[in-house]
Amino acid sequence: MEYSIFLCRKCGAICASREGAATFSCTSCGKRNSAEKSLSLARGIESKAIPSLIAKLKMDYAKKQLKKHQ
């Protein structure tokens, strides 16, 4: 089964949802998000790759934030 990775529209957390699902719930704040209205970060991801991809996206974001403050 393939998944998509989105940003939660309320808190900005990175969330995974089944490919083609109309909505997804944020694992951080619980908000129900519309997949169509949310920012998609990746599509067609196998379930076993989700944890490492989310970790990479978080690290990339943290590096960008560090560069901003240097």
C-alpha cells in the first residue's frame, strides 16, 4: 500500500495518509485535514519508508532554521 506525506494545516506537523484518501487526521493535534487543501510533501511512499522519510524531512527543516539564525 502506498502513502502520501502532508503538512497539518493547524499545527504544521508532518503526517502520513493512505494514497488517494480524501482526509487525514494529524497525529500531533488531532485535526481532520482535507488532503486536497493540504501541502503535499511526497506521494507514492511505501509504508516501511514513512518513518525514515519523516525523520529526513524534519532534519532538513531544522537545518534550514539553523541557517536562518546564523
